[in-house]
Amino acid sequence: MTNSRVFTVASFLKNSHKKNIALLGYDFLKENIKHLNSGIIDFLICHKPEEQAYRAMMVLYQTLVRGQAVEKTQYMPIDIITKENQEFYQTQPIQ
């Protein structure tokens, strides 16, 4: 699955009793976490949207206010969340 609504596929798999299917999705949503904990979703890829927004604002500030040149490419971390590490993930679930 290639989007944040992987919980819809997880619900289908649960209701149809499908097993042995690896399921991967995006975003730390409450519904996704529920299915991650139950073992239906195997991995979530998260991108820390707050950090992305902060970095974007800092680039605007550095460019417009300070007149500084900024790097054209801004690398962002990507986190892989599993059932075992989700309770230690340092962000709040998206409503």
C-alpha cells in the first residue's frame, strides 16, 4: 500500500481473514497504529511533518529576511515504525 490510508486495506484483510500478506503504509495515524499493534500492518513510514514545516520556514526566513543562500536540496529523515518501536516514536499521532 502506498499511502496514509493503509488502515482501509488492513480492515479489509482483517475482515476477510487474509494472512501472510506484508502490509506497508505511510503516516502515524491512530487507525494505522491500531492495525500496526494488532499485527496486520507490518511497517509505517513516517516523515515528521512538524520538522518539515519548521525547516521550510527557516529556509524562507534565511532567504527573505537574512538574504542568505540556502542549499537547493534539503534532506529529511524518514522513520520506519514497527509494532516493537512505535511506543517510543517521538511524535503525536495525527488525528
